[in-house]
Amino acid sequence: MAEQKGTAAVVRLRVAGWLRTLSPLHVGGAGQDPNAPLAVAVDGQHRLYVPGSSLAGALRSLMHADPAAGDGPRDEAANLQWGWAQDGGQDGTVSRITVRDALVCGGPDLDGDGLPQTPLDPARLELRTSVGIDRRHGTAAQGFLFTRTVIPQGAWLRLELGLHTTTDTVGQDRDYLARLLHLLAGAQLRLGGAVTRGLGRTRLAAEDTFVGEERLDSPQGLFAVLRGEDTGRPAEQWLQDRSAAAATVGRQLTVRIDWRPAAPVMVRSGTDGLTVDTLPLATALGDGTLTLVLPGTALKGALRSRAEHIERTARGTDAPAPDPATPDTPTPDGDAGRSAAFRAQLDQLPAVRALFGAAPRHRGDSGRGRAAVTVEDCHAKTAIPADLWDQAHQPGADRPPPSPTVAPGAQGPAGAAASPLERLREHGLERADHVAVDRWTGGAADGLLYSALEPQGLRWQPITLTLDLNRLTTTAGGADRADAAFALLLLVLRDLKAGRLPLGGATHRGMGDLHVEQILLTLPAAEPGHTGEPVELDTFLHGERTPQLTRAWCAYLDGTPV
């Protein structure tokens, strides 16, 4: 093995605190049943956690370009902090930054030994079901239906990391750590899977995080470390002294869509009720309440499908169909004809790939990687008590609960005589019954009467998208192709505002229609012709940049240079 060069570390910058999940989180673990939902990681004591290796990789990608995600060539400066290993060889260096496993907790409480005291109860885990839609048939694609177990938003992740440095480089490393903490405090770190589809967003709880410096070059310093005498300074104060080291976020376009439903808009929950068959997907808010949610997976899927529709229409190209020569049965490599056709549909259009992502076919595959577009979960503005929501899943949810024994002359609790479904009307949820009609008798078809709990008149938070302009340029293959992909995204947003793009489920059966009030685009102030202030979509489309984007879009479709 090659000799590792360097000087002994005599100073350790130490961070001890918490990350707060702002959206559900999935870090995969080892599942035993292939038919069960994808499991989350647990440690040897069966506690939920984020492995230090996963956290370190995400932190490195946050600070430096990640070629595996399509961010361009690797930043060699990352090797100085995070170490490296020679591909196929034995040379390399050890990381100067140590990251411990992050235990998932229900709160930021510590015991007498400084260890997390309240591990998150696994009963609070949620399920998120995802499905790929075949572009030719409009049904679930073969082999692309799966369910994830996710940690709910509002959970606490224990953050403990140390940066080993020397007296000569401690100043530079303080600035490096400050830039990292500024990004964490700005909610720029995403962990786990499906990070461009609403999952894994976290923020540093700066008020509960402490930064300290430990001297390891003297007996006094070593004894102070062993006794735990220096707990450090609050991260908020430590960062205020180093505001000049604040990290700037990369070139990002933020899109905010203010909208209201014109019909019931919902995504079906993977869990059926025992009184009402179909219930909307909900997520916990962390305070004993929950709310309805349009997951980022569904929103991003709808936007991608519309982008494919626009480009295929402009090109006059159909989505690929399964090869008749390929049997629809597993082949020796575990593939199947319909699954291969679906992957070909996703891989067919370069601009769509650059915007919404595509898995690399082999190592070093250019033009493919993590999506440039990130779509957040969209929550309803109503909060529903968790116990009421549980009752809606149980038998007899349409019947009032048994009356409690009330003393003579006393009054029972308000609303005690109302059934759970009647109480849910106060939160904008109504039961609707549906039936399929037999085409021969004209009566109800046998076994096809079902009910759904539909949101009526709910108000929703804005839909938020983020476009990574640097990543788009890399994955699209240059600035001109990136302009073409950007033009395609603007066409999708234009269709959404015009009411041509329904969201959620049952969009062919009267649901999913919405009215977009405004779409605001915020480009970085460093972009030519922009001040960093939000611009309405119609104003942007009539702006000075539109001719350039139009030329790039037409050249992309024609296969000619701009």
C-alpha cells in the first residue's frame, strides 16, 4: 500500500447537534421479504438510523461536484478533506472528516451521558407507494410498482462529525466547516432515496447544535477532551463570527406555483379503509396532526409525462412498444420485454432525460444521472387530528361512537355524537360513492360499488420546483441543449397554467382539475438580465430571453446547431 503523506492532526473541530427532517426520509436497509415494502435502515439494536457512510457521502456531494449525479468532473479538492481510493489500485488517503451514524429520534433530548434519549418509535413510519406508468397503455408498467417505508417529517437526526486539522490549516478548515454548516442551516442537504421527488430534505437545528475545538497536542488538551469539559459554542453564534464564509448555493431556478383545486385533487393512499374503500394519502406533521399530501413522486411523474407528450408531439414520434421477438417472461439476466420497453420510453428523449433524470446504463455513461428538476411534496393547509384519521380507517367510521355515561344535569363533550366521517367534513373531506354500471342490465355491476373519501374545497400550499442549472448544462450536453430543455420545462408550466395538466389520481374520471393563480420564476441574480426577484411566467415568456430559447428548442428538434 502506498505511504500516506501528511502531518499529524493536533486540532479537531467538532460538531454535535441535530438535523430536522423537513420531508419524509428513506435510507434503505436490508429487507427479508422481496414482496414487502422497501425497509429503512436499522442498527444492531433495531433502532432507526442513517449510516455514517450515507451521511458522509451526502455531505461530500453537498460541498463538491458529484460526477455520479451528473454534476461534471469530480472536484479534486474533495479528496483533501474526504479522502480517496485509487480505482483498481491500493493508493489513497483517509478522510480527515469523521461522520458518526445518525440515530433517528423523536426529539432532541440527551441522557446523562450525552446520548440520544428518545429513539423514534417504528410505529410512526409511513408508507409511500410509487408506480411507473406505461406511456402506450396508461397502466402500471411491468415490474415498476413498489412501496417504500419512510421516516416522517419532523424527526430528529443526531449529527456528530469531526474535522481533524493542523495549526497551519485550522483557519482554512474553520471556513470550510462554516460553509458546510451554512448549507445545512439553509436546508440544502438531502439524504437517502428519491431526493428529487420530495424525500430526504433536512435542515440543521442550529439552536441545538454546538461547535467546539479540541486541542490534541498537549496533556491538558487531551484530558479536557476525555473529561468532556468543552461542549463548544452554539452553532448560531459560531456561524455569526464567520458570516463571510457563507456558502453560496449553485445556479438554481426556483418555481413557485400558486393554485387551487377546481375538482377533488388527491393521491390514493396505499392503505384501504374498512368503512370507506379509498382514502387520500396523508402525512404526519409532527404535532399529533396530519395533512393530505400530493407527493413529489406523483407531481414529478405528471410533469415528466407532459414533457414527453410535448416532445413526442413535436417530433411526431410514438413511445417504444415491447419487441414482439422478446418474450414477456424473465430472461436469464432478470429482464422482461415490457419492463425493457418501459425503460426505453424513459430513455428515448434527451431533453426529458436531462430535466427529469435517467439511470446510467454503465459506469461513466454521459448524459444521464440525477434529475436537474426537484419537486417537493405539496401539503394541504388543513391539519387533521391523528386519532380522528385513525378512526376513519376503522369499521363503523360512518356511525357515531357509543355515548359515554354522563352524570345527570351534565352535558357530554361537543361533537361526541358525530361519526368520524361527519367530523372529517369540518376538514373538507366528504365521502363519495361510485358504482360501475353493467352494460347489459343497466344496473350496478356485481362487486363494483366502492366509496372514496374526497377532498372538497381544500386549500393547498404552493407547488415548489427547483431546477439545477449547472446539472442541466452537464447532463444535456452543453449550454444550447440546456436552453432547449429549459424551453421544454417552460412549455410544461405553460400547459399547467392553461389547465391542460391535471394532477393526482382518477384524472380521467372528473378529478385532478386545478386553477393556477400564478407561476413565479426566480433566477439567480448572477444570470444575465435577472435581478434575483420573482418573475411571473407570462412576463418571462414575453421577455428578451424567449427568442434565444425558441431557437435552441427548434434546433434541438431539427438536430441542427443553434
